Amino acid sequence: MEVTLREYKKKDFKVLQNIIRKTWHYDDLCGPETAQKLARVFLSSCLTNYTFSRVALENGVPVGIILVNHKANHKCSFRLMIQQVKAITSLFLSKEGRKVSKIFESVSGIDKELLKECKTQYPAELSLFAVDESCRGKGIGKLLFQSALDYVKEEKLDKFYLFTDTSCNFGFYEHQGMIRKKEKEHRFDINGQAAKMNFFIYDYTL
């Protein structure tokens, strides 16, 4: 196994979109077509919010990504903004897409509340972190996380934060030395089933 890291490239999008779809179990929320659109919206939105990117390649194939946003240096390209708008528009064209998008809106609101409750001005955010399920346990996540830490140190930033929840392997962040600052429980109605999730904000101080 040969693992290398490089910056995100446009050609990575479709592979990373599928990794996100599997990682966040979007097919449990809706049909396959809408699940694919959801993943497209999520990834395109994250790509409007970064100043540093690293994609992990296993034998030349993308298997993970990490994005960090140094807020003071952030500038989003017009191409990425258009890509996000197109993804959102495509999702909203179907009734199922509009319904599932409400879950996204709820999560976004919860994240904003968590950040507000921290009462901290963070200079940076770890805005996306995903590793293909088939590649877990190989140290790829640690490699990506360390690349983000190195970037934050190079930028001479003192802290950063991230949002996560119980659908993810949030214990990984604790093993990397991150501290859980706030937590919120929320109940969703997913396909007629009540679902409970906990949402967290973690931070890391250098």
C-alpha cells in the first residue's frame, strides 16, 4: 500500500462525493439519487470554506480528504460558489430533496448554536474530514490530521474547532487530543422513524 498526500483537485470530486455519501449514510435518509445529490451539496459547500486541503491517495486513488479554513485568509473562487449553487438547485428540484434538505438546515442551526455557546473567537475551522470506510485502521486519518496540524502551526494559529456528531467516529478526535466543548441532543423524523443524534463541537489548542 502506497499512501501519498496532495492538494485537492477538481478531478477528485466524484470519488470524494461517494466517500461522503457512504460515511454519513445518506442512503438511510432517502433514495439513491437524492443521496448522491446530498453528498454533492455537502462536498461542494465544504469546498467553499477552506484555505488548506489534503487528499489522501492509496495507489493513486483518493481515499480521504481534510480541509482547514484559516478564516482571515479565506477567499472562495467564483467557480466553487457556482458549483455549490448548482448542487443545491439540483437537490431542490425533487420533493424528497426538499424534505431531506430540512435536516441539513437543522444541523446547520445546531452547529451555529454550539459555536455561539463556546464564546470563543476561533481563527480556524477543520471544515471537512472524511476517510473511506474500507481504508480505516491504516493510519490514513492520522496522516491527514497531522497535515492539518502542521498547516495550523505554520500559520501561527493558536486554536481551531470542528463540528461532529454521533454518526461519525468522534472518538478519533479525542485520541488526537481535541477537547469536547459543547454538546446538543436533537431528534429527527427520518422516513417516519424517530432518530436521536448528539452533536458536538471540539477544539484543539496549540
